[in-house]
Amino acid sequence: MKKYILFFILGFSALLQAQHTLSGTVTNALNQPLQGVSIYSSELHKGTKTDANGKYRITNLPTKAIQWSYAHVGYATQYQNIALLEPETAVAITLQETIFEMDEVIVSTAFNKMQSQNVMKVTHQTIQELQQKGTATLMEGLATIAGVSQVSTGTSIGKPVIRGLSGNRVLVYSQGVRMENQQFGDEHGLGLNDAGVESVEVIKGPASLLYGSDALGGVLYFNPERFADAKTIKADFSQKIFSNTQGSNSSLGLKGTTENWKFLARGTYNTHSDYRIATGNRVTNTRYNETDFKTAIGYSNSRLSSVLRYNYNNLDLGIPEDGIAAQTTSKNTQFPRQGVSNQLWSLNSVLYFKNTKLDVDLGYVANDRSEFEDSSVAALHMKLKTYNYVAKYHLPKAGKLESIFGIQGMHQTNTNLGEEYLIPDATTNDFGVFGTAIYEWNNQNALQAGLRFDNRKINSTTHGTSGEEGYFQETANSFTSFNAALGYKTNIAKDLVLRWNIASGFRAPNLAELTSNGVHEGTNRYEIGNAALKTEQNLQTDVNLEYKTNHFEFFANGFYNHINNYIYTTPTGTVLEDNDVFKYIQNNAKLYGAEIGLHVHPHPLDWLHYQTSFETVTGKKQNGDYLPLIPANNWNNTLRGEFKIKKWLENGFAALTTSSTLNQNNVSGFETRSNAYTLVNLGLGGTIKLGKTTVNANLNANNLLDKKYIAHLSRLKTDGIANIGRNIVLGLRFSL
């Protein structure tokens, strides 16, 4: 790792050239200067704010065109691609007042376009927006996004589901690095904390063109916290308390930036007791404790922008087995429990040439997972180490055509240290090569296409005694796949955008599917793997219609997803170890559905918002049977008012939300049906100014009516255990 740091940060000092500067003035429509406007480049991780005269100045910049955002509360964010062809470049900006945030730069797609220019529809949400909903965990917040759900085990473990696909069919990226944490298991959570995360982008549908294997169903792409503005030092402290679990979440952050160097660090501690259901009882051993630490250091000059980040996350998770038993508010986990730690190193470097750039991401993820049954000695202990890389070369722009060529790879080892083996010791190697291009014309149309080739090799070792539980035979598997994507975006009328995409994706079978031989805890099934499994391959068509004005926005997304060789388990009719035996087999499958949403901001009631959205997905096998773990249809409605009280309260809001989940009767042969329910949530908050200190405050009451309900994708549903009851959440964030 050290040699990479030296290579990318120090090794290019010889490439320094004369400084280039961007400066200017930002005003409103009345030509009045705006103070505090944020000017920022996510590519350079560099920014500043305008002074009392609306002026700004940023130095030591590359000559290549860089996209800058100009953002201010109450105004529409502007994005400008600016090439600094002269040593001094002045750009004057006029911001227009608006209530809606009309646009965002999308980082997870190939060309980092604004959403209005993007060929693929990507959902973007800031973590602040999710936190204002008062959710207890990052995954719970993500599940409020249309098209995203979670497979949950109590309040501590949540796995993302995108349009009915989960597990190894959904990829998670953090700090620009692919997260690998044994995500094949339903009881294996996200492994991320929302502290130190700026926003999330959700790609709904196959994204194998950019991300390779396992992006069959979609991608969750987390953008890390921004550095401080140039030549500033900032600190903040946040505290959240949760009534239901008597929980606490504390986070402290510090960051500073010089002309070329930048630094940040953030520590977070999260602790919760067993959650309480609407009857007043607590679900035994759903308590958990989490420690999270993030830090980063960056360097940039006129030819290089480089950021090294590190994230340590440690989870102590109770595993509920006894349902509602001993009642306590202790936060010390009991047996059985999990101990999970993740260490994530990432190095992102962008090298700027005359008309091109090279973007390189290097990553290392170390996942250490232990399961303790009845003692402090781990019965199951697995260490997963993953090295990954991606390099994207942006070819010189040819008229209206932009193109990228890239390579991507991964080297991964899984090692067992405990007595029990869930999967064998194994090595996985990935290599992919891809190219994509976009052609834009008339500022209203864009056509994007791409091709990719991948190879994945999995080699596992022999373990155990033949014929007994836990025996794994040595395997050597190789999987190859060709994938393509084609998309078209057009403005069919003013403020009306149509997007159409068709893309393929693939997923190589995971180790559990290839090699399993034993009882899978939590399912009461004896599972047998299948070394002859083929690669899952899908083809999905998406259509997106989007209409936006200052007071009204509407979207409608429809999709059809066909999957060849869909992998699932089926009973064999035999019994081993007093458990029914299931074997992994394959069949073709299809998923189809839609998300529809409306946001109204009526004039002249500028303080009022009404938002509604509906999502539905259906999944079936080729024989007509329903797929498992398909979320129920959901309808959300939010009435939100925004206000300001003199000079001491800004960005105030009050919101009432109803979330109606319908009956889920379309279930697989191993699932039970789920009843409909409606939850009512209330939120209140704003920014309070106390002298030079600002406090962001949120007060939320989730499940306000203390409704007793069981979510369809809850892993505790088979035991008849309800989800969390009423939860009052108070959050305070102090900018120091």
C-alpha cells in the first residue's frame, strides 16, 4: 500500500506546472451578491465559499475542463464545466431562486453527468435527507427510497433489496471501492455506518458494464463526506437518542484544508438495547453495539488529485433465537452473537493530461466475521481479504463524442479459522475490460452504449471427511461473460425527459451455492451446493419518464428483467441431521414492476410540499411459481411544511408521513403470506443559530400510533415476531 501512496501522491511532483486560478462573483437575479455560496468540485475534492461581496477564488487547478457546482440554500444549484485555458479565469454566476433541488451530479455512472444529462436514471439522496426521517440505521433509511427494501433481522441487521433482488445480486460501493463482507448470507448486514457519508446513489438494474459480476440487480454507491473548504478548519459533534431501544449514537468529526493538502477524521459509537414491539415486550438479544472510525488525507495540484481513505467498522450483534424471553434493557449481547469487523482502505487518484485524464481506484477490504454459539470461542470464524482495482482512461473528446476505456479486477481469499465451516477456504480472481461512449446533440439528446468482457476464477480447497457434514471437495471453476448496455435520453418537451435503457448483467455463483454441505443456521435446512451451476445472466429494459418545473415534478419508472439460470434452493425430499435437505438448482426467471412518484409545491403556498410514491415488483420462475423475498407493494405519502422563525431558526420543517404496505400473497413455496399495514411517522426540525454556533435539530416519532406489524422481508416473521414499535428519535448536530 505504501508504494502506491508514494507513487500517486509524491511521484508526480515533477509534473507540476504554472498555477491556474478560477475566480468570480455569484449574484442573485436582482444582481445582489450572495454570501456563503458553496463552490465545489467532487472530482478534485476541492471547494470554497463566497465572501460578503459574493466573490470567490480557487487556485492551483488543472487546465482540463472540470465540473464545478454552485450551491446555496433556496437557489437552484448550477453546474459549470470550466476549462482554465488562461492562468486567470473569471466566471460570474447568477443563481435563480427555487424550492426544488433541480439537479445533481451523478458519480456512480461513467461520465459523471448531471442527472438532467444522464442517460441512466439514478436515484440520489443525501444522508442528511435520510437522517431527517429519524431512521435508526443506514439500511433502514435506504429502505425509504422507492424501489429499495431490506431483508432485516431485528433492528441491527439489514440487507439491501433492489427491485426484488438481494444478496450477491446487489453491489455496494463505499469510498469508490467494492464492499466484500460475505454478503451471500441473509444474516450478514451492510457493514457501513452513515456517519462520514455525504450521499448515496442507487442504480436500479444491471450495472455489470461498469461494475462486473454481482451488479445483476443494481448498485448502492456511497459518496464519502466532503473535505472542508480551502484554508478552513471545521469540527462538529452530533448526538442521537432513541426511545424504543434506549439507544445512543454519538459522532465527532474534525477536518481541515490548506492550499494543496486536506484531512478529516470522524469517530462514531452506536449502542442499542433489545427493541420493543407494540405490546410492550422486548425481543430478546436484538441489542447491538457499533464502533466506526473514518479518516482521509488528500493532495491536489494542477496535474493530480489524490485521496487516501480508511474506514474501520466493528459490530457486536446479538442474534435473536428465543423470541420474547428475558426482559432487560442491557446493551451487553448474549449468546448466540456475531462479531464482525470491516477495514476498508481506498486510494483514488486522477491524473490530468492535456485533453484527457486517467482515473484510478485501488482498494483493500478485510472482513473478519465470528459467530459465538455458547462461549467466547468462535465456532465459526472467517477472514475475507479483497484487493480490487479499476482504471478508467478518458479518451480525448471527438466533437460531441466522449468515450472511456477501462480495466477492473479483484483478488480475494477466504480463510476459515473456526471449528465450523460454512464455506471452504478459497481464492477468487476477477478480471474485466470495458469500453463505453456517449454522443450528445442539440443539448437535448444523448445516446450511450458500451461493451464488457469478464472472467472470474474460483478455486476452493478440500476440507472434512467425505460423506459427512462439512465436507468440501476441491473445486476449480471459471466463469466468463460478455455484457452490453444501450441507452437513449431525450427532452421530448420542455421540462419533460424520456429515458430508455436496455442492459445485460451477470453473476457468477458464490461459494455457498457451489459448495454448501450442512445445516444453514436460521433456516433449519440442510443445504447442498451444486458445483455444476452456471452463470446467472440477465437482460433488463427500463423506461423512465420525468417532468420537472419549479412547483411540480413527476416520475414514472417501468422495468422488465429476464434472468437466465436463476439460482435458488429446492427440497430433495430427504432428511439429514433431522433437517429437510435442499439443493441449489437453476431455472429461468423474470421480474417486472414500476415506481411512480409525484411532488407538488403549490404556488403561492411556497412553504407547503406534498409527495407521494408507489412501488411494485413481481418475481416469477419459468414454471410460474413466485420467487422468494419479493417485497410487498408500498404506497408512501408525505405532507411537509417549511418555515423560518426570525434569525434564530432556519430551514425549519414539519413533516407527516404515512407508509402503507399492502398484502403480500405472491409468495414462494417456503414463505408465508403477509398482511397489510400502515405506519404513521412525524418529523420536526431545523437549523438553530446560537451566536457563532449552529445546531441542526431533528425530532422524529416513527410508528407514531405504535402499530403492531410484521414486515414481509423480516427474518423473524416465521416466529411471529413483530417489527419495532413506536420510536421517538432526537438528533442534534453542533457545528463547532
